[in-house]
Amino acid sequence: MYIDLPKKRYYKIGEVAKAFSVNTSLIRFWEKEFDIIKPKKNAKGNRLFTQEDISNFKLIFNLVKERGFTLDGAKQKLKKNPEGIFNNHEIITRLETVKAELQKIKNQL
């Protein structure tokens, strides 16, 4: 899944939810379920997600929504072989970025 977010240091929960086309409640739920997501909180208590959190969300989204894993299955997959999953997901993300750029070029022609 190609996520088009501007390069920023922190993202608000609404921006993350909109980028993944999900509700903010799902973002909060995944934050509680998966310990690899650790957003910072400001003085008001608002969640601020980093680039690392976004890449972890991409990984979780891929496992749960695109590949059909259950939450427990996704947790086990992340604990069992985290390096392999991260490497494969990184490759997929790069290929999706290239595909999006090629589609932009095609539309301009």
C-alpha cells in the first residue's frame, strides 16, 4: 500500500487514519495491541506519530488488512521473524513508490 504523507517529524492521529483510510479508533486499538507502535504524547495528551510508527503501521496494515492475518497471527509473525518481514515490506514499499511515480509519468503523457 502506497501512503502519500508529507515528510514531517510528527503526524497527528487524524492524518494517519486518513492516509490509511481507517477510523482513528482503529489506530488507537492497534497502538494498544502492538507494542512496536509507541507514539509520543503532547501536553494535551494528543498522540504524535513518528516516521517509524508510520512504517510499523504499514507493516501491520499489510499483515492484517491485505494479507488477512488475525491480530494474534500478526503478533506472532512480528515476533517470530521480524527482520524478514521488515525487509520484505521495505522492498514492497519501494516498488509501490516506483509504481506510483511511473503512473504519474504515464498520466502526464
